[in-house]
Amino acid sequence: MGDVIVFAEHKNGHFPKTTLVAVNAGLELAQKRGASCIALITGEGIDGPAAEIARYGVSKVIALEDARLAHYLADATAQAIVGVAQRIGAETVLATATAIGKDVMPRVAARLNAPMASEIVTINEDGTFVRPMYAGNVLATVELDGPVHVVTVRATAFDAAKAGDSAAPVEKIGAELDTASLKMEFVGFNEIKSDRPQLSEARIVVSGGRGLRSGENFKTVLEPLVDEIGAAMGASRAAVDAGFVPNDLQVGQTGKVVAPELYVAVGISGAIQHLAGMKDSKTIVAINKDEEAPIFSVADYGLVADLFKAVPEMTEELKKVKHS
Amino acid sequence: MTKTVKILVPVKRVPDPATTIRVLPDGTGIATDNIKWVINPFDEIAVEEALRIKEKQGSGEIILLSIGQQSWQEQLRTGLAMGADRAILVRADTALDTLAIARVIAQVATNEKPELVIIGKQAIDDDSNQVGQMIAETLGWPQATFASKVEFAGDKCTVVREVDGGLETLAFALPAVISTDLRLNEPRYASLPGIMKARKKPLTEIPVESLGVELAPKLKIRTLKAPEKRQAGRKLGSVQELVEVLHSEAKVI
């Protein structure tokens, strides 16, 4: 009773940091409840990942090996997760709010007739959760009623679980799927290839806004700085809306939420929707020619300057620092 | 897809995204004086997509649906002025949780039998990003969340989705639920003739209790508070100074 199931997303056989965050949050919740934390993985040929996630402190790994789960699809995966949750009598089903977590967990909640809290940032001792609303301008303390709950966690709000020496047992079972009810077909995935770090995992993020004026300027002005500093590249919604860069790079309320050690905002005015996605970064730098820009109100270090001069200059300065 | 397409578009009334949100001192809600209310921006994209699908198909019916108080009529009229055909306001004077909202919408869909439900991926007030997926599961329909492109070929619908690391393409037969992402389209403004016409379009009110779905909220908000404000730091005089403090003071590079 009271067990926590963590849906452990894996990619090409490995677990991204976002998954290890979910495991850690699951462990914290289970510990506060005096319950067990079980990792659930789905897919085909998943012995490797099952053995790997077993080392992260969970009490058990359930591996749902099924060809119908080889490619993630919301309807099949929701059924599979719910099948396990019901069999175990889990109290909480938890995942990180990644694109997949956001896509599947509400289906899980509806199927379980369970309330769901999205993107929690705190697990309270009394069983309540804290989650942001209104682009992070409000923090709500929420309570989930009933015997079973669904939760997604914000990736930046928890640390990643660490691997230990011992491994939990792996239980490999087939998925309970009602095949006739599955209606979605995976057609293809067009990966945006990049040698840069992932936005959600990077130690440093450099983001550009409408001030960059074009996609071309992202390439010629911003990217040299991004690469010199070894950062992930992000963008404001305005830059995405203008078509300068793909939506995948969007940082903000409706894009990705990041909290790196260093966040450099270039040509970004700092609308509340953007601040929602980066204001928990450890150190924030803003470069903007408008000294009244709201981004300066959250920046540790501000530089009022023309980005087309300042950014190449900064790239050069960083080269000097590196070589000194 | 049949020539005449019926699309249900749930729309939520939310504070204008440019509004500064203030939490009431007792933590029971947000201050609603001086708030300009608008259609949730992602739902507006949903209305626009429905209009484009209907225009492409040649004929169809677009039904807007809101669940709330009488004042919500205002946003429904805006959607009708954009070009939707009729609207349903399910009157609910107390707050419902996401699961109850999804059940209400699913029940209206069961009554109206649309081929598509198109909805914003998230409402910018509670930022939950749940309802579209919950509707799909409740109805046993396929879903395509975070859509950036929707196309039809024969009986099949193909949707390109904005996901982590790239674009995913899904296909399914209708009926289905689609949730909209930013780049699906740019919503049109209501024209003056559109606004005039909207006044005469049907807007039906039905009491939420009449739908016979479970409404008691299981997701309860206990209290709200404002997050701690981040303090502004200092402005530096030059790029050299900036790089120097990042190196020696913040020690991040």
C-alpha cells in the first residue's frame, strides 16, 4: 500500500537526467510515506535499461517488454502504466514533465479516475504538493484526494538520483493491452540533430530573443558564443514565433523550464512568460540595449549594450580567459 | 474525412497574458480587479485551426464550448466572431478540477458527436496541460498533443507534434483529440462583420448538473502564495568586466 510507481522514460537504452530526477522525487515521496518506490519501464529489448535503472535506489523494477510498446504512443503506454498501477495497488504514479510525461500522464490519470498535479516543485511532509501556476507568478499548495494520484515533477526542482552499488530485482512481465482499442500509429521522428548539450541538462544556457532579428544572426552572432562557452542554446517565445529557431529551443511558460548554473539572456526583454522558464537559474546574465528591459530585474549581472557588438566581444574575451 | 466536418473546440477564459497576477493576502485566490479576460491563447489557436480545416473541407460546423459562469459568454462571442458556428456554455458556478472538466467535455462530445476535438495544449492560468489528454482517454480516442501541423488524407489524420529533440509524426483515423502548440497557426482577428454576425449566432446554456458526470473535485488547492522575488543584481560597464566577474566572482566560467 502507498507505493510510488515512477514511469522511467529511456532513450536509446539510456536514462536522461530528467528520468533520474523522477526517480529521486519518487524516492523522496515514498520515504515520506513510508512506502516503496518502484521503477516502471516499457519497450522492446529493455533488459539493459532495466538493469541500469535498478541501481538507482528503487526497491524494484518492473519491465514491460512488449513489441506494441517499442515506439512510445500515448494510448498504449497509458494502458500499460495503468495495468501495473492497478496490479500493485499503487498510491502515486509519477513521471517528469517531459514531452512524453506531459502527453501520457493525464491519460493515466483519466484511466485511473485519479486527480493529477502537474509539474510539482515541492513534496510536503503532510502529503501536499507545491506547483507553479500563472507562469510561475503563483505557487499553489495542492492536495490530491482519493486512493490513487498522478503527479508530474518539474525537472529543475529535484536533483537526479545517484547510482549505488546494489541493484533492485527486475520483474519482467508482458503488458496488459487491449489491442483493439489502440488507434494511434507512429509514422516518424524527425530529430533535430545537435552536438550541443541538451537544454534540460546543460550547465550553461545561452538564449537569444527577438533582439537577434533573424535566424541568420542566431547562427553568426549567438552560436559562436554558445559553442565557445560549451552551452546549450535556448530562445524566447518571441524568437520562436518569429521563426528564427525551432520551438524545441523555447525557454518559458509554454516551452522548457531550465535552471542551469549560468543563464545568459541575449536580446531578450524578459516577458513574464520567459522569466517563468529561467528565473531559478543560479546566475543570470542579461545583455540588452534597453536598460528598462524587465530581464534586468532578475539578472545578477546586466550589460546595457548593443548585442551585435557585445556578443562577439564576449566570445573573444572568453577565448582569452580560456587560454590564460 | 467526410466533406462536412464537425469540430468541438473547448475554450477557457483566462487573464490576459500581459496581466500582472497578484495573490490575495489571505492566499485564497488571485486579485481579479483590473483583469482583462481573454480566450486562452492556445485555445484561440485551436479555434483558428478548426476554421482552417472547415474552410479547406468546404463545409462543416464548429462548436465552441466553455464551462463556467455567465460572464464567459464574452469569450464565446469572440470565438463566434472569429467564425465559429455556435457555442455551448455549460454553466458551472463552482470551480471544477481538470478531471471533471474533461468529463464534461467528453460528455458534450458524446452528445454532439464531433469528428475532432481541438483544444489548447495548456491554459495559461493553471498551466496544467491535462484536459485534452484526459478527454481522449475518457472517450477512448487517439490524441495528438502539441500539434504544429495537421493534415488529412482520406480517412486518416496526420499530425506533426513538437516534442523533445525534434518533430514526431502520428497518424490515426477520426474521431480524435488534437491539442495545439504555438506554431500551428496565427489566429485571425474577428472582423467587424464577424462581430455583427456573432451576435445572432446560437449560444446555448446548459446546467452542468444536467450532464450527469461526476463533478466533485479531487484536486484541491489549499492555498496560493507569491514566489520569492529574485533580487536584481548590478549593471556592469563592459564586456571585459562581465567576463571577469563570471570568472572570478560567480565562478561559472
